[in-house]
Amino acid sequence: KQEVNTWSVARAHTNIALIKYWGKRDEKLFLPTSPSLSLTLDSLYTDTRVRFDPKLSSDELWLAGEKQDDKSTVKITRVIDLFRARYSVPEQTPRMRVESVNHVPTAAGLASSSSGFAALAWALRDAFESAFPQTVAMDDRELSTFARRGSGSATRSIFGGFVEWSYGTGSNDSCAIPVDDARWDVAMVLAAISTQHKKISSTYGMKHTAETSSFYSLWREASEQDLATVREGIRERDIDKIGAAMEANCMKFHATMFAANPPFTYLTSRSWRVIEFVHEMRDSGLSVYFTMDAGPNVKILCRASEQQFVHDKLAERFPEITLFDALPGSGPETLSKDK
Ligand code: PMV
């Protein structure tokens, strides 16, 4: 029986990369040029529901109640097509309606694409497994390779805690691997310096950097080293080891863009003011470390036991900046299947 009218509903959390993904060795398959490692967060997430809809002639995407244009919709259709192939879906099967709500400032460098495509993949697996139960079940690692085809960073949101996205030999094994549930004294405070839509997309930014930056090959080598240090720090539950390697990786990551041709940066003077303040707090004895992605926002790694104190210090110094507190989050969950 095909449950075509039932919604499949999923929630997935964003993740922040400690060791960055920055470049594709295969653009179509979204294979990375280097492995990356992230922390999944609890308080920033996307809720997505999907269903087969016999009334539709093509897939539809609704974001926060608004129907999206073809340019956005084609990105989800590409992912849905992979599920159609994986589940050997008959031609006449209805197209899908996808409704998504981000509990994250969209495209502000707070990584809504990671939670967005992870929630989509999770909901799609539920929908296709209910409709085509005879097909071999898909485990979470395989699912992460489907999320990857929507957005690289989404690969890692298929698991909670610290997660590695492996380089892989090809499409099937460039997947997410859970490293540690991070249920210990670790947290983040995110300084949302700008919630404006970013001017240079991560897709374009990484391609331009990989093609033109004279620091790019150095970046790849250095990143492997930083990854090894972060892995070690996680094993030892040593936040200072993790934080120092994360910060160093972030600086090298942004340096690749300074050395691109033409050069560019996502950082603004406000980012630097927050960075300087992180140094100041660290000099006063706090275990605080920063990282930044394809946007001006600064994400601060700290001890969960000191998170409130770090938050208050930041709020006092930067009353104009919105702060988000996050603890390590879990992998995606199925919310409910209502009619
Ligand atoms: O997959 P995207 O387009 O969300 O790329 C994300 C790239 C960074 O956020 C800058 C780094 C990372 O590993 O998440």
C-alpha cells in the first residue's frame, strides 16, 4: 500500500565545522577536497515535511509558508530524484510537496543549508520507505551521502555531537561518521553579526578559492593536521586542544580567500572586534575559541559550565549583536506522521 497522502515529518539540527569543508573534487557528486569535522547544535534546526501529492505536475518547495521559485526548487528535485532512483520508483508516482521551516537565520552563515538538506533527506527516507517497503532499507551513513548531494555540510547533520565527513574513495563512502556524542562540558555561543543574505555563496566562494588561491594546496595539507589534533582533543575531552586547532584551521581557511584571485573575505570589522574580545576573554582565563564560516558571524566554542558567563560578557560588550546559545545536539528525528 502506498501511503501517498501521509506527511513524513523530520527535524534536523545545524552543525558548525571545526575543521572546514572548502572545495569539491567532484562538483556533481559533492565530493570534498578534504575531510571535515563539526559539532551538531541543539537549538538551531529545520523542520521539514514531505508527501507525495497527486495534484502536482512537478515537485514544490514551500519555505516558511512561501512557495519557492524554480531555482530553489530544482535543488530539492535533484535530491528527490536520487531517492526515486534508489527506491526504483515507478514513473507514474506522484511528485512531492516539501514544506520547510528554518529555526535558524537563513543563509546568514549560521548554516541553515546543513539542517535544511539533512531534514529533507531524513523526511524523504521515511516517505520512500513507507511507500516502497520492499526496497532494501537505507542506514544513516548511506542517508548522509544523499544529504551531501543537497549541500556538503548537510552530510554531517545526519548525526549528533562531533561528526566527521570522510574524504571517501567515491560517492558511496564519502559519508558522515559519528565521532563522539559531545555529552560533556562543551557548548557554543553564536554571535549573529549580520542576518543578511550572504553576498558570495559558499558554492561560488569555494570554487573560486580552489581554482585561484595560491594557498589552496597548503590549506589541504594543513587541514589534515588540524583534523588529527581535533580528533585527539575529542578523545581526551580537552577543550583547549580542540579549540586551538579549530581556531587555527579557521584562520587558514579565511587565508585561502585572502590569497584568491581576485581576493575576497567574508569577515567584517565587526567580526574582528568579536575575535579580539575572544582573545581578551581567553587572556582572562576562559576556555573560549572562535570560528567563522562563509559569513561574518563568529561562533565561539566554550565550556558548557561557562556558557552563561561567556554569553553575558559578550552581551555586555556588544549589546547590538544577537547571541544564540547552543549545546551539542542530536541527530535528526522523525516528528510524527499526521494525515
Ligand atoms: O555545504 P555548504 O554550502 O553549506 O558549505 C559550507 C562550507 C562552510 O560552512 C564554510 C564550512 C563547513 O564545513 O561547513
